[in-house]
Amino acid sequence: MFDWSLGLIRRGQNTTMSTSSPTILITGASGMLGRALHRLLIQETSQTYNVIGIGFSRLTVNHYHEHFGGASKTVELLQLNLLDVDATTEFIERHRPDIIVHCAAQRFPDAFESNIEESIQLNVDSTRHLAKLCRESTSPSRPDYKPLLIYISTSYVFDGGIESKVYPPYMPESKANPINSYGKSKYDGERAIREVMNDATNNVSEGRGIIVRVPLLYGEDCVKLDEAPALEMLKVLLPSSSTTGTKKKIDDWALRFPTSCEDVARVLKLMIDHAFVDNQFAGTYHVASPYGITKFGLLQLQSRLLNISKDEVDDRAEGADDPKAANPSAAPRPQCTQLNCDDTWAALGKTFEFAPLEEAMGRATQGFPKRFLDGT
Ligand code: NAP
């Protein structure tokens, strides 16, 4: 059972022990990262935390895909449209979370550009609103406990040095300079949290926020290749893919650090546990695998893992050194935004070992192509 006496020393005073479990609320629990975190918290902390997952259009998620070697389990999520300010206020007041992990976002740069207004509302305005709700509320059983907002941001807040001349690897305090609308909105979300949490006016004391920047992510439970940009290149190797001689150009220019959502979820769990032990725990942290690779390099790795011959890959795809050649209409992207995670491990008091890329990518692609052809 969670020891509350560890976590509730605030302003030098011990507070009353609570018998109720802290509530952890996850927005975007139907999404790639939210699913992994929701599953992990339910699996490992159901005795400690009351875990609530929120979805929007997907309210039923398959938590234990056979891919993980266990029986599959369907989990229901609660529905909330974060664009509805009043509904969000009412939801938070009803559930009184101790920690909100805000994973919901429009995160596809190209989809973002095609619906900018709504995307900004979700990525920035809903973040600001959740920050205000956290700052202005308290835990029902622990009146001096200020709910914590953990906001998931992106390495795309950095420009790779193209304009800023600030080059990777980036520290949390490195100068941000996002170069596409998605990156700007995520950075505006960060700024909204800093503004709200540092504002101690109207007799409301400062709030607590944690910003977690992550690089390109992939789920190990995806059944749609489109869901993860680190898997979507595999579409060229689907049996249905055209073999008319036109090779698909795949970006071989930008260096990514693809990170499994399972690993990010594990680090988020460490952060959640730590937040109850250290009530000063706040700020900006980086969480990223150290294994760098281009998208074309990923396709080559994935095909090796799946025993697809090099000749077949070469027949269907080729690497593109020019990012515009791979996708002429794509939003601009930086070449490398590697994140330095030292501050994260220092704050948590331990270094997290990320799964080797081959290992986690092996799990993520297991069952190809059937799993992805059958995916619903
Ligand atoms: P995702 O798979 O695209 O999931 C997005 C989530 O947002 C879904 O659960 C979706 O719910 C929810 N959502 C969309 N509109 C909503 C609304 N109006 N109200 C409430 N919920 C809404 O995202 P992800 O890949 O898990 O990303 C998680 C976080 O990491 C995001 O903040 C993202 O910016 C950040 N990030 C992701 C990557 C990456 O490579 N994926 C890289 C860097 C940073 P429904 O599906 O139920 O509609």
C-alpha cells in the first residue's frame, strides 16, 4: 500500500494520512502513449492508485493484445471532449484527480496544418485550462496537496540548430525554436503551463506542473501502421503494396530517436511515484531512447527483424537524403533534435535503461503483416 506519510510533507509540516488512494487521470488514454501508461498503471498500481483513462472517439481499448503474450482484455474509458471547457471543468471537479497526465493532442504535423484552429484549441487552450483547474483545486482528502499536471511535449520544440544555431543534444533549458505549427503549439502548451503555474495572484498559491519532452514514439501494441510514424514505412512491404517499379522514397535525412511508449510509460510511472514523495518535483524533463536512426534505416532494421530480404526492400523503397523528396507536402521538420535526459535521471535518482531498439521494435512489428492487415 502506498505510504502517504512519505509524500505529504509540505511547507515543513506533516499532514494527515489519508486512507483513500490518489487518483491518476490520463487524457488521451486511447492514444498510443496513453494506452501504454493506462495499461501499466492498471497492471502494476491498482492497489496504490485509482486510475482513470479518458478517450474521445475511442472509448474501448484492447489492453492486453496477444502480442504481449497474454490474454487480451477490453478496457472501457470515460469520454471527455477537452475542447468543451465547461464539460472539462465539471469532469475534473467530479473526479478530483491528484495527478493529471495530459497525453491528448493533435500530434500529426500534417493533420495539424490542415485543421489549425481546432488543433491549437486542443494542444494549447485545453492544456492551459487543465493547468488552471489543477492550480485552483486541491485533493479532497488532502487539502494542502496541489494537483499536479504532467504535460507531454515534444523534441520538435527545438529546430535542430537550423535558425537558432543551438545544436543537439538539447538540455531542458536549451533555447526552443519550433519550426512547424505542431511544434509551436506544443511549445505554447508548455508556456501556458509555466504561466499558469507561476501565477500566484488572487490568493491562489502557485501550482505544480511537469513538462515531459519526448521524441518520435511508437506503440508496441499498434494494429494500424499509420498510427506510428516509426512503423508506417512498413506499408511498402504489405502484400497489397504496388510493385510496379516505382520505388517509395523514405526519409534518410532526419535522425530520429524512436522510443517505445512502453518505456516512456515506465518513466512516467517513476515520475508519478516520485511526485508523491517529493512535493517540490516540478519543471521540464526529457525522456528519450539513445538509439538514433533515420526512417529509411528503421525500414531496413524492421525488414531484417521480419526476415524480409534486402532485395525485396530495395525493389520497393529507397532512402531520400532530401526531406522534401520523401514527402513534398510535409510540414518542415528539423534534422536532429536529440534530447539529453541527464536532468531526468538526476531528479529521479536513477537512470532508466531503455530497451534496445531491435528488441522493442521486434515486439512492435511482431505478427507483420497479418496483425496489421487484420487490425481494426
Ligand atoms: P495519439 O496516439 O495521437 O492520441 C491522441 C489522443 O488524443 C487520443 O487518445 C485521442 O482520443 C485524444 N483526443 C483527440 N482529440 C481529443 C479531444 N477533443 N478531447 C479529448 N481527447 C482527444 O497521441 P500519442 O502519440 O499517444 O501522443 C501522446 C502525447 O505525446 C501527445 O501530447 C503528443 O503531442 C506527444 N508526442 C507524441 C509523439 C509521437 O511520435 N507519437 C512524439 C512526441 C510527442 P480518441 O482517439 O479517443 O479520439
